[in-house]
Amino acid sequence: MVLEALIKWRGMTPFAEDLDFLFASVRANGTKPLCPNSLLKKSIQPAVRRAGITKRIGFHSLRHSLATWLRQIGVDVKVAQGLLRHTNSKTTMDIYTHGVSSLRRAANDTAVEFMLPDKVKKAG
């Protein structure tokens, strides 16, 4: 899907020559890439505001989101560590991944189910 979207974008951009950058600077007439901060300020942050998110979002926020999502879908911690280019998995797990409310709720429900006597389970 990503490759298809990038090929489609290449066909839409005025800078579609082989030597042009995929996300090219209009000011540099396609010969230089967009500045990452420009992309953040002109595209990502306005989209975040339109979505009603009030938290300040930057590229670092996206790294935390990626780490949490990788953990949520069951990606091996060493694979996530490699993708995020962390020196050790402790950084990946202890700093970058965050608990997901729905997963915490499901874990809590499972723990309660496990601890309840069978009579209570059947009555509920």
C-alpha cells in the first residue's frame, strides 16, 4: 500500500524526474528535499489540530507511537529495538512503549475472571 501511494504521489508531484526528491522543496525547484520541520509545521501539526488533538506532536511523538503500536501488535522487542535504532531493548520497553488502555482493560478483566470463584462467574 505504501509503495502504491508513493508511486501515485510521484505521478502527481510537479517534480517527477528520476533525480528529483520524492518530497521536494518547491523553493528549490525539486532539487532539494523538504525540510523535515517544514513538513511538520505545514502538514502534520495542522492535521493533528484538525483531528482535535491538543497535545503537542513532533517527530519524537511519532517514535513513541510506533514503539507502542509495535508492542501492541506483538512485534518482538528486539525487532522493535532495531527499527527504532535503540542501543538496548530497555530503552525501547521502558521509555518508548506505553500501556494501551484497551489492553490494560482486557488484562484486568482476565485477571478478575481468573480470581473469581466459579459461582460468581456463572451468576455474572
